[in-house]
Amino acid sequence: PQQCNLAGSWKNDLGSKMYVSKVDDKGNFLGEYHTAVSSAQKPIEPSPLVGSQHLDEDGQCTFGFTVNWKFSDSTAVFVGQCFAEKGEEILQTSWLLREKVDSQSSNWKATRTGQNTFTRMC
Ligand SMILES: O=C1C=CC(=NNc2ccccc2C(=O)O)C=C1
């Protein structure tokens, strides 16, 4: 099957959108993350993302990327794999969201984790 290339537009199960620029010959990529999460304090502005993917031939590559949220003092890292099912590409990811806390006494509650599925937007 064709190589999994993350370049393009993706949408996750929250309705957030991710636009990945071209992937270079080392698998590195840049992009923008447009969150659909309403809890975001300031109006939704795109957040930059930086990532890296494997370029193995079987089209089911693993990858990781970091989102530096522009509307809050937080950072998310996503790790996952691209699956090609019946011609559809699906990104299965797990994420860690680190929100800035005021003191180490709150450090325990500063990191949340979860999972997101992304599919290509037409
Ligand atoms: O400061 C914040 C607060 C909530 C956020 N939620 N978005 C996410 C968090 C984890 C994974 C996906 C998303 C998303 O927006 O799709 C992001 C930054």
C-alpha cells in the first residue's frame, strides 16, 4: 500500500482540525492545530505544531507531534500510528496535555491524558 504521509488536513473526534505541511525526507513536519474545544479561554486561534513520522513502506507509520497552545499556557504531545483501512486513513493517537500550574504543590494535577482518532478531511 502507499506510504502513510501525514501531509494534509485531518479532523479528530472532538471536531478539531489539524493541517500538516509537507513531510521532509527525514519525516519531520510542521503544521497548525485548530482546536474545537470550547473551554479554551481566548477566541480560537491556530496553534503551531511540530512533529516527526516514520517513512516505512507499509503505510502504517508511527509518529509524534507537539502542539504549543496559543490560547493557554499549555502544551500537548500526541503519539500514534496511521492505519489504512479499506482505503481510509485513520490516525489513532494518545496525548498528554500539560497545563501550567502555579506551584509544585499542584504539579500532581497538571498533566491529563487521553486518546483521539483523526480522519482525513476531504
Ligand atoms: O489549554 C488547553 C485546554 C484544552 C485543550 N483541549 N484540546 C485538546 C486537548 C488534547 C487533545 C486534543 C485537543 C483538541 O483540541 O483537539 C487544549 C488546550
